[in-house]
Amino acid sequence: MHTHRLTGRTALALAFAGLLAGGAYAQSQDSTSQQQDSKQDKKDIRQDQKDLSKDRADRNADQKDINQDKRDIKNDKQDIHQDNKDINADKRDIHQDNKDIKSDKTDLNKDRADRNADQRDINHDKSDLSKDRVERNADQRDINHDKQDLKKDDQKYGANSSEAQADRKDLSKDRADRNADQRDINHDKTDLSKDRVDRNADQRDINHDKKDLTADRTDRKNDVKDLNSDRKDRNQDVKDLHSDQKDLTQDRQDRNKDQKDINKDKKDLKADHKDLKKDRRAAAAPASRKR
């Protein structure tokens, strides 16, 4: 009887010891698992914080790029506006140069016509002068001949003879013709001198018109170069504007993507903090029950 009681008590003691050992082992396993979970949660939190910091840096860099793109776009638009103003000014300059060239050509043609008319007058005056000199010389020869005839008739017939009087009359007429021819010669010389002055003035006007025409053509050539250069600048600025607009669109997309990453990192960080807090509470509960 005593032997059965002893055996039963021993079995109960062993069973109770087994339960205590199993509970201690289970508590030990739970504690190890909770410690590992807490450690992993801390690692996740640190990684989330790194990701969040990196995404914020990327987002801020993208925002800087966006601000720079906006400034570039504003500058490009200002450059395009200025280029268009320069192009319009160049067009006005070229239009004015063409008008000046046309006016110079008109003046040049008119001055050439005047010069040619003056040259024709000079040639005509020379011809008249030559003709009047020939006539004057012929009259002078007639006068000399009349003088010889008068001298002979005076000696032969007497100073009051009809022959002598006829000679005097011829001499007077030839002298009148000679004097008239001399007046024509003097008039021709005056006309010739005046026409030469007019011709020389017209030639100076022609030379001046040529200089003006050359200068205006040079101005037009330079204005055309300026126009082409301004158009080239305007086209390049338009290309820059399009490129900056593309960059702005891309940077905005990158910034929005980074902001999404930031929001996701915040959610992950919040969830990991929650898990860590939960694991800590789970780890603290058995210890309080053990007490």
C-alpha cells in the first residue's frame, strides 16, 4: 500500500516537473523569437529612415532642378522676345536700306543724265566756238584784204574815189562781222565754262551718289547678316525653350515619383514602429506574468 502511494507521488512529481520544464522552454522560445522580431524591426526602421532620407534628398534635388528649369524657361522666353524685336528691327533696317538704295539709284541715274546733257552742251559749245573762230578768222582775213585794197585804191584813185569808198564800206562790214563773231566766241566761251562747271558738279554728284549707294548696299548686307544671325539665335532659343520644357516635365515626374516614395517610406516607417511597439509589449507581458 505504501509502495503504491510512493510510486503515485513520484509520478505526479515527475509530471509536474515536466510541465514546469516545458513551460520554461516555451517561454524561452517565445522570448528568443520576440527578441529576433524586435531586432528585425529596428533594422527595418533604420533602413526605412535611410530610404526616407535619400528620397527626400532626391525630391529636394528634383525641386531645385524644377526651379532652375522655370528660370531657364523664363530666360528663354525673354531671349525669344528680344530676338523677335531684333528681327523686326533688322527687317525695318533692310526695308529702309532698300529704299535708300532705290533713291540712290534714282539720283545716280538723274545725275548721269544731267552730266551727259552737260557734256552734250559742252560738245555743242566747242563746236560753236570752233565754228565762230573759223568765221572770225575768215572775217579777219577779209579785213586784212580790205585794208590792202583800200591802200591800193587810195594810192591809185585817191582817198575820195568811189573805189576807195567801196573798200571802206567793205572794211567796215567785215569789221562788224568780225566783232560779231568775237562776241559769239566770247559767248561760246562763257557757255562752255558754265557747262563745264555744271558737268563737273554733276560728276561730283555722281561720285557722291556712288559712295552713298555703296554705303547703303554695305549697310543692307550687314543688316541681312544681323537678320540671319538674330533668326539663328531665335531658333536656338526656341530649341532651348523646348528642351527646358521637356526637362521641367521630366523633373516634375521625378519629383512626384520621389514624393510617392517618401509617402511610402513614411507608411513603412510607421508600420515598423508599430510592429516594434507590438513586439516590445509582447515581450513585456510574460515577464509581468512571471512576477
